Amino acid sequence: MLDYKTRYLQIAFNDDLATAIRLLPRIPQSPRILIEAGTPFFKREGIAGLRTLRRLWKGPLVADLKTSDGGASEVEMAASGGATAITALGSSPTETLDLFIAACRQHQMAAMIDMLGVSDPLEVLRPLRIPPDVVVLHRGRDEELTAGKIIQYRHVNRIRSKFDVIISAAGGVDLREARSAIFNGANIVVVNIVKPGDMWNGISSDQPVGQIAQQFLDTIE
């Protein structure tokens, strides 16, 4: 499981399996790095793709399924592929989130609730029987294109005052945003691997990914 006192870098693969196979060996085998099978990756490659990532990466592996229903069954699916953490959408029904978190506990996986599109995370967290391990404050990929849209760090202290959870910051994270995330109390920064020329922030797949990953680790330490 994740350590509340440690600052982590989560590297998200959203393209195809070939890209992940090419780049994963270049990433430092650090216990502070989580590898994510992003939602677009899942839609392309499925659980078979997740199993391949598991063979290539021995550390923490996040299945970004963004579960919205069938909480327990999707956790089981991710567990069968070797994931150690999985996401569910905070906009899901409370019943789904309760089943999702319970199944994560059963499979010894980190339960991550993604607050994409949620205006007040506390309204999601208060009704839950058990809080998740991680709350993800997420500016969506499409939201990155809107001037003034920011990751809502104002919620960090509000959440921490009520719940003992790890905070993750996602959405257009570069080195500058990573520093801001840590300054504002995040434990995890999520960085996307992006294609050359993409309009989104992240680590371009034609750059020295391993060196840049180490720069992120040094920045957030």
C-alpha cells in the first residue's frame, strides 16, 4: 500500500501497448513511481494490456478504469490483471463506491476516487462507509484547453480536516505544476505520456522519458 509520508510520481500511459513496451524499460525502477494504465489505454488494450504492463513493471500499477458501476466486479477484473490500485469516479452512486472500496480492501488494492467533474469532494466522501485510500483532484484532459481551469487544490485542507487520505493531483501536470501540487499538499502527482505535438502537458514520448521522470522525482522529493 501507499505511504502517507512519501511523495509519488504516477506516470500514465494513455496510448497503445507498443508505446508502453518501448518506454517502460527506460523509467527508473523507483518505489516512488507508480505506472498507470490510463483509461484510453484500457479501451485499446484491455486486461491483456494491463497484464503485459505487470510483466514489465514490478512496482505499483494503477488501473485507471474510472469505475462508475459494478464496483466490485471491476476491482476483481483489475486485480486479475495485476493492478495494485484502481480508480472509480466520484460521481458514481454511493452504493457503487462502497462496494468498490470494500472490494479493494479484500484484494489489498489501493482504492482511488477520482473527483473529475465533482464540485465538492466532501459531498462524495461523507456518505461512504469507509473512506478511500486516495482522493484524486483531477482537471480533465478537455478542461486543460480552457483558460483559467485549474486543479482544485483548495479542497486539500478541507478533505484532510475530515479524512485521513492520500491526495493525488492530475491533469496537465508539468514540472511547474508538480511543484505547485506538492506545495499545496498533494502526495501523488500524475504525469501523462503524450504524443509529440499533442496539445496537452506531460512527457512527450519522443523525449528521454527516464531522465525526465527522474527530474520529476527530484522536484517533488
